[in-house]
Amino acid sequence: MSFRNIAQIAGSAMTAQSVRLNTIASNLANADTAAASEAQAYHARKPVFAAVFEKADSAGRVAGARVQVLDVVQSAEPLRRVHDPDNPLANEEGVVFYPNVNPVAEMTDMMSASRAFETNVEVLSRVNSMQQSLLRMGDE
Amino acid sequence: MAIHFDKVLALNSHALQLRAERTKVLASNLANESTPGYQARDFDFAASLRQALGEEMLAGAPLSELGGAAPDLLYRVPNHRSQDGNTVELGVEQAAFAQNAADFQVALTFTQMKLRGLAKAIEG
């Protein structure tokens, strides 16, 4: 039986979704972090997921697919340029750079990530109860 | 008249094992719900069971594993296309997963009923 593999698959998805939640938290926390130049400004981060396929073996098992976080990339969207000469970080033109974080998009992404996490928790608990009842087979 | 346990329980054990394999496939789909380009997989339970039982009868393969060949994994046809090429639809997969878990319980219950019947035949 392949219940152990299912736990690994669901576990990998939970890890990937918590990386996603992590980047969202960091994006939202830094949504209003000002910087003096484009290079210093915070750029929104996003994880890149990829499927890792298991090898199908000869014992009649099918191949599952885990999730892997390939990389965390920085968004290439333009930064917000704000004219604010009173800001101590303003450059000689009086411009301050704010991150390219879109709080609305981050919030919806956060809901999607936490729902995906919960789905995998549900998978784990269902698989657990299936395994328990399989172990009790033969009892009255 | 002898009772051959492996013959009596062949259908039940294959059904349970295929249900467990299908759980893994559906769990993979749910795990890759947000992986770009991932294509949801599934297999035809009835055809796979027929195939496993057919091979069993021909080759007399051991019962603990399916008769050699894994079920043929097919691709799910999505109801809607998505921009990142991912064909996992959460509702569809959740429904299939729940149905499969319930069917697993059904197969388990049938196995238990059969075992109880055998025990009754032995005890008299």
C-alpha cells in the first residue's frame, strides 16, 4: 500500500504552501518600506513551484507527484515612485521608491495559499483514517 | 471442499489496493494545485480492476501486489482552461478524492463481510 507516499506528497505541498505564505507575509510587511534608490527598494517575491514525479515501479504502483519550490523570484514590475522631498530618504530630485507590492493581489494570494494548505491537511487526515480502518480490518 | 482464501479475496484485495493507488494520484493532483503547467492525472478504476483480475487468472501472480502492470494513468480534461497550463480544478479533485475515500470504505466493508462469512463457514 502506498499511504506513506501520500503523506510525503501532502507534506511536500504543505511545505510549498508555507513558503508561499512566507513570501506573502514578507511582501505585505514591506509594502510601505521606502528606499532611496531602485536597487535598494524591496521587490515583491514569489515562489516558483514545480512537480516532481516519482518513478513508477514494477509492483503495480502508480507514480505520484510531489511539489518542489524551485526558486523564489523577485517581481520585475516597476516600482512606485513617489515625489516626497520631505522624506529623509528622498534623492536629489525629491523622489522616494516604494516596493512593487500589490496588497490586494497579495491578500487574495494569501487566501488561496491557506486554502491549498488546508486541502492538504484534509488529505492527510482522510488518508490517516483510511489507514486506521484498514488496520482494524477483521475486528468486529 | 477446500476454501482458497486468495481466490475468495482476490477481488477485494485488488479493489482495496487500486483505491489506495487512486488516493495517491488524487493526492498528487491536490498537492500540485498551484504548480504551473501541472496536468491532473487519474485512472479508470473499473478497467484497471478488470485488467488486474484478468492478469491474475492468467498468470497466477502473487496476491499481495497487483499483477505486474500499474494502472494506465490518463490525463483529466479540465472544464476550463487556465493561464498557467495547470489542469487541476480544486472542486473536481476534492469531489473525486472524497468519493474515492468513501469507495475505499465500501471495499473495506465488503472485505470484512466476506471474512465474517468465511469465519462463519469455518466455525459452523
